[in-house]
Amino acid sequence: MLKELEKRVKEKSSFQKSKIMQRFFKTGKGEYGEGDIFLGLTVPESRNIALDFLNLSLDDIKTLLKSKIHENRLIGLLILVERFKNSDENDRKIIYNFYLENTRMVNNWDLVDLSADKILGKSLLHKNKKILYELSKSVNLWERRISIISTFEFIRNNNFKDALKISEILIKDKQDLIHKAIGWMLREIGKRDKKVLERFLEKNYQKMPRTTLRYAIEKFDDKKRKKYLIINQN
């Protein structure tokens, strides 16, 4: 079954698209995606393959996650996400634990963004969220991104507390990919409760990375946006 999946991936590969993706996902020396290999599949193509292999064993999914080929890892995660949606509580716990055991293989921003909230977030919605705080302090960039992106599920359910707390933990992070992720989650909070976002900004906007602030206030009117940006600059 795994061999058939890998064959399908290769059949869908595109040299031209792979070159574009290599640049887009910063795979050069010293960049965040250094060494990641792309075959040029689109996300819909990867998702279609995942849907055809939902019965793949966890051992085979782990083989996909260990692959140097980005699309293999993506398909493995998409299988997990789809299985999680249609599983009972016991199987969801197995997928949750499997995901946590393999977070270091969820090692590019799209892999995080397409899986973290859909597995960790959903698992922890009504449970203790201690693990996210542990991940937020990880030396691993992707685990830190997982910690904040997982809170998207809480935000969808109008529970903002953990997203705001983890944003404060990560607010001085040196990685732009974390700055963007925090800003995105703050913007999502603002869509649902602008007063909550504004209270957070009043406390933190002067020390926030400019990228985070820009993302967070994207839906504000021009006058208010300029006010925050001017003071942040000073």
C-alpha cells in the first residue's frame, strides 16, 4: 500500500512546480526549510491521494513522516487529520499521541498549519492544555508554531485565554514565522471579539514585533491602524 502511495506521488510530480516550491518554502542553506525536497504536488493533489489511503497503518504513516520528500510528510499528516475527524474517542487519543510523538517531523509551516489545530487543538478543546505551554518553550521552531496554531480551534469556539497566554510567551521570539503565527491568531480573535484584541494590544503592542502587529490589526480602520504602527515604531 505504501509503495502504491509513493508511486502516485511520483506520477503527480512536476519539476517546474517543485523549483517554485523550493524557493517559496526557503529550502536553501541556512533557511528554515533547508534540505526539504519538493516534488511539486499541490495541496489538493496531496489531499486526494491521502483520501485514497486512509487505511494506511501508523507504521507506514511514520515512514511518510520520516521522508525527506515534503509531500510524503504532508500526505501522512492529511491522512491523520482525516482519520481523526471520523474516529471515536479511543482512536482520536491514539492519533493525538502519535502526533505528539512525531512533532519534529511536522517541520514546515504548511505542515503545522494544516494539522496542529485539527488534531492537537480539537483533542485539547475541553482538556488540560499544559502540553501546548511546554511546546511554546521548545527550542524547536516548529513545535513553538504548533503551540500557537493549535489554539485556532479554541478561538473558533470563542475561547481566547490560551491563545493570548501563549502569544505573550512567544511575543519576543526571534523567528518571523512565529511573529506571523501570533499575529494571525490575534487577528482571528479580533474577528470574534475586537475588545479582547484591543485590551491585549494596549498591554503589548509597543513590544510586539512589527510583523505580528501588522497581522493583528489588519482588519482595523486606517486611522486606528496608523496609530498603533506609529507608536510601535517609536
